[in-house]
Amino acid sequence: MGKQMTEMLKGTLEGIVLALLTGKAAYGYEITTLLRAQGFTEIAEGTVYALLVRIEQKGLVDVEKRPSEKGPPRKVYTLNAQGKTELDEFWTTWSFLAERLEQLRTEGK
């Protein structure tokens, strides 16, 4: 992944993870797998786990420990009302930026 992509992801990864949690509870490794399935193949697990700690601390997700067949219990993350509000704001901001960027791109031709 190029440096420009890495920098852009830093500002959007939280919104992407919140979107993945819409209507579906998931644990850390599962979230990493979902990201990779969406084409974000080079995102490190450590990056995802650090982000999960941040969104938990910000109160955007509910966390439940569930037993695992292999090893210690898993922390399962579910988007809560505050997280949904944050996600709605992310999409509003994203739409605004995408429209302006597209306008700049097409005007420049």
C-alpha cells in the first residue's frame, strides 16, 4: 500500500470499522478479516486492535466477552447508539468531501 493510501486510511479507518459493525457484532480478528475481504489487505492486526481500544474508550461500541473454542474469551464489539451517531456524522462528512473532490477532479479536466 502506498504512503498516500496509508495516510488517507488513518483518517477514515474508524468510520470504516464502525460501518462494518453496523448490524453485526464482531471480534478483533473477524474485523481484520472483514477489512481484508473489502480490499484493505495490508492493514495490520495491531492497527485494528489499537483502533478497537480507542472506539471502546470513546463509548462508540458495547463490548461483551464470549467464550472461545481456542484460548481466552473473545471481546465482541457491537455498535451502540453513540457509535451510530458517530457513523452518521462520518458518512455526512464523507459525502461532503467526496462531492468536493469529484468537483475538483472534473473541473480540472
